[in-house]
Amino acid sequence: MVDQHFGERWRPLHKVVDEWPSDFFAPIPPTEYDQVLNLWQDAMEWSYYDQVLAGIKQRSCM
């Protein structure tokens, strides 16, 4: 596909790049923004917890 588009002018990336990228799968430290989003998500999920349990209990009693 690349040969069809560029002909013989292209070179593979490993011949062009001098420095290899860092580990793609290394853990990323959470930012303050990530922590706030996580807190909001937890709060939203827990706000539904009692309602869901009550619904399950009511459904199982029928």
C-alpha cells in the first residue's frame, strides 16, 4: 500500500527515528483532573446503590 502511494521514495520508520519512544504500557500518574473525575464517578455510582438494592429486593419478593 505504501509502495503504491509513495513509490520507492519512502523509508520505514525504524530507519528514520533515532530515539525509541518510552514504554507505552507504563503506568501513567493520575492528574488532579483524573482524580476529580474519579471522585465524581464514584459519587454518582454510590448515589444509585441504595435504589438498585431496593429494586432488587422488591423484585425478589414478588
